[in-house]
Amino acid sequence: MRLQQLAPGIKVLRSKKEVRRGASQPDLIVDIRYRDKRKTLLLDIKSSGEPAFLYKAISRLHLASGRWPDSYPVVVAPYVSPRGREILRESRVGFFDLAGNCLLEFDGVYIERREATKPPAARRQQRALFAPVSSRIHRVLLHNADRRWKLRDLAQEAEVSLGLAHRVAQRLLGETFLEKEERFLVLRDPPGLLDAWREAYRYLINEIRTYHAAARTPQHLIRRIAEAGSRTNGRYALTLHAGASLVAPFVRFNDVHIYTEEPAETWVEALDLREVEFGGNFSLLAPYDAGVFYAAHEVDGAVVVGDVQLYLDLYHYPARGREQADFLRERRLKF
């Protein structure tokens, strides 16, 4: 896509391809006019818009700007994600990509364009990064945000193969969520990773069955669940508002949700449940991946999912889930 298509009104006056000599040379120098403004754009062209590539481009362009006074640095890439856009914006570097997104901001000129649709390759990459088994790596990293990891130890803790751990780590390094310190992997940006995962995740990915349970209050039902759970063989864990009520209570609630490895019939018999399509007060979630039980812990006799899983489940839950998620993040996760 041409620059004039991305930003109508821009006229290219002259362009010159540079031969790279050292770290301070842009790929292309373009003189433009926009309305009554003239500007020299220094372009660094990247084969990928991953943050790791963007940081390299930013460093090169800031060096180049010293050689071309009154110029404006711009990155060109196949696709720049929302995370990448914020990195460039904070670095005062413009960009445009082949998906139709752009940002140019100089001398009182502000041109921004955002395309809602991601290219197929970007969608595939996001799905792969936050796929069920791959996301076990993220849980381990976020629950141990200050730890330095060897790859083999990370794979063992997340209960994934070494090959998968390597592939996921490479993607996280490319997105600059992870960084290498000597021979160790260190989580560089916990809030950024959690935000990216949050946007890709919906609790409805789990298989959900809804029931009516005889209970005076949600708290009474939670006590019954804890008693029944102590007699089952498989794992269970409270999530959504019921789970949050035990670790960071903030909103009132009526419905209780649990993850379970047990067949539904086990809970139907133990709690005398009646399955309903609407109006139930108890839901069984068959987990989309066993990783949901990572960091599950006991509170007042009941088992609650780990804080990361609890935050993810709550954030897009329609009944005041985001309020509760934000409170949980502030009080428990603290990043």
C-alpha cells in the first residue's frame, strides 16, 4: 500500500534509497509535503513488526535523526500490532504497514489510521501464542514474575514439551515480553503479557453446564461445594465472582462457577442439582486445558483458581466482571 493511499493529501516530492553504511543509515529518505508542511521522512523497513524488530528500528532511526536535522523517523513493516503502535508512539516514531495502519505526527500534523481487521498471518500468530497448551507457559511466568528460568525448568513447571517451550519462548522474546539474561529467561513485561492474553481470552472457551442448586446464599453453596469437593478424586476450583469473593471480594454476586475434572454427574448427585437452560445459580466448567488449575489454592476450605486465571475469567464476564477483575489485579497481582 502506498503512502498516499494511507494518508490522502500527502505528496511525495523526492525519495532516495540509501546504501547501508553503519547503524545510523535509514533504508529510504523521502521528502513529502502535506498541506503547507514539508518534511523529510527517514524510513527503516522491517520484515516483521514484532516489538523486538521495532526496538532495533527505533534505535537506528534515532541515530539517523542526528544526521538529518528536522527529519521524522518512520518504521515500515508488514503489520504493526496495537502493542507495537504504543511502543512507537512512546518513542515518537511514526509507522505505516501493509495492513493499512499508520501514524504520522510531526510539526502539528497528526495522521492516524487503524484497520479493525488483522491480516490472517497475524491472527494465526496470536492464536498460536495463546493456544491452550502454549498458555501454560504464560501462567507459570506470570505467577513467578521475578524468577529467572532455564528453558528446561520452565517446560517442566508448565508441564509442556521442551520443543513447545522453546517455540513459545521465541515468540515471547520477539514480542519483548521475555528477555535473556545470560543463560536465563526473565519476564520483562508482566502487565503487557497479561493485557495481551486478556484480549485474546474469553471464559466461554470452556464447556459450561448450568444448574439450579438449593442454597440460601452463594456463600452457603460455596461451603457445600467445599465439603463435596473434599470427597471427590478429581480436581475442582472456584472461579469468577465466587472465587474472587474468597481472595479479593468487591462486588455482590448470585452465581457460583467451578472448574472440575469430575464428570458432571458427580456434582449433580453430591449437590442435588437440577440442570436448567436459564436462571441457574451454579455452573460447571469443563476446562479448556488442565493449565487452569495451575496455582489453585485453598481458602477457607474451598479451592480457588490462581489469580491469573481468575483475572482472565472475570475480565470479559458481563456481570460486573471487569470491575472485580480490576480490583483483583490491584490487590493481588499488582502489575
